[in-house]
Amino acid sequence: MPNQFGPAAVAERAWRSAAALHPGAVVAISSADGGVGRSTLAAALGGLLALAAPEPVIAVDMVPAPWNGLGARVGRQNWATVWDTVRDFGTLTSRADVERWAQRGPSGLLALVGEIEARERRPPRPDEASALADRLRQLFALTVWDLAPAVTASVWRSLAAATVPVLVTRASTDGLRHSLRLLTHLTATGNARVARDCVLVIMATSPSVPRQVRAVARQADDIAGAVLTVPYDPRLAQPEPIDPRQLHRRTRAALVHVADAVLQRCAAERPAAAPANEERA
């Protein structure tokens, strides 16, 4: 365990849980709104999990539109994207077949980043993304899905199918209330498990979190499975590759708590399924 991560007891538990991961675990990251830091969290949390897990961890951009969020936060060594794995899907029979199309982050996180073209090359269709997600689950012990905002039924089903659903929100009263409404709506539409097991991550956008935000966050404790805050960190605010080891001490500690909450839920051994086809909610 890298000595820069703490609190020591929580970090040790997270590292032990990562070592005991059951194959095929999926962490699905979405949000109630856009622009809240989903890709930032996917890269930061995925990068930390890649340090902790003995087997490779892979993140995949599942947004069905041209997008480079994950690519900017992981870093790119070549022009390969998730489209290349869809195009050559029939050849993906081993990790090595996938890794040749993956980018590698500073801490070892593999990533199939989003396709920014929309002509000959394009983002995968929902059925293609579903098949790819299922194949990755067969080949990797832990996959992180960077999903679109949860405004379609297919994203709801993806959250329900994942081993651990994660929702990201800004540290604002409006952002938190939107997330609480989403969790309440998911419960009312037969997805109570998503709300009950969800890890709600509040991304701070300034050095101090307003008192009103903390009050709404306490309300979230009664709905979400876990509510955790990642403090403001200038390194997370820049569109550059994220190395969890280089973040501020408080940020590293917060990410360890998020990783611990995620890995404890992975230990429940819920089988993960591939995302379903796109439908407008």
C-alpha cells in the first residue's frame, strides 16, 4: 500500500478488499446533471483502484456521443478510442486484445476513451456498448463505466445492473436536490436497490462548502447508501491526466473513503450485467 494514502486503517481495508475482488465487478458512474465531474471521478477513483487491485482495472467511456472527458483525465498515448474495440469486437478474446486499444493513466488505469468523431469513426451504439461492457466484464476483475447523465431508462438500467452504482453531484444545493430527486424517482420506478446501495459523491467546487450544502447532504444520508465529499483540489479542476498520488492530502483521504465504500459493496458479489439499450425516460 503506498504510504501517501490514509487514513491508514481505511486504506488498509480498501487494499485488502481490492486484493480479494471477485471477477466481473462493475462500478457505474453517472449523475443527475451534466458537467459535474463524472469523468474526473472515474479517472481519480479508477486510478486509485488501479493502484490497489492486483489485476488490471479498466475504465470505459459509455457516453453515446462524441466526448473526450475521460481521455483528458487519463491521458492519451495514441489515437485509439472505444470505437476501435467496437470495430474489432470479434477479436477481443483476451486482455491483451483490449489493452492494445487502451490508454494508460499515470497510476496504471487502463481506459477506452470516448470517440470524438461522428462519421466513419463514431461513439458506439447502445447495443454495441452493451456487448462491449459484457466482454470487458469477462476479461477484467474490475471495470469502471463512465456513463451519461441518468436521464434515460438505459442509464437507469445500467446503474441497476452494476455491482456498485455511483452518482456524482456538485457541492451546491441545486445539484444535491437534483440528485435526491433522481434517487427518489429511481425508488418509485422499481430501482430502489440503486438508491439504497448508491455511493453519492459530492465534488466540491471551492475550498469551502456552504452550510446549506452540508444541510442538504445530511438529508441524502437517509436515501443513498453512502454520502461522501471530495474536497476542492486545483489538480482536479484542470483538464489534465490525474495521478491520485499527486493530489492534496485531504483529497487522497477522501478518495480512499470512496474507494473503500465501493469495494465493500463489491464484496457483496452481486452479478453485474451489461448496460441495456437506449430509451428515453
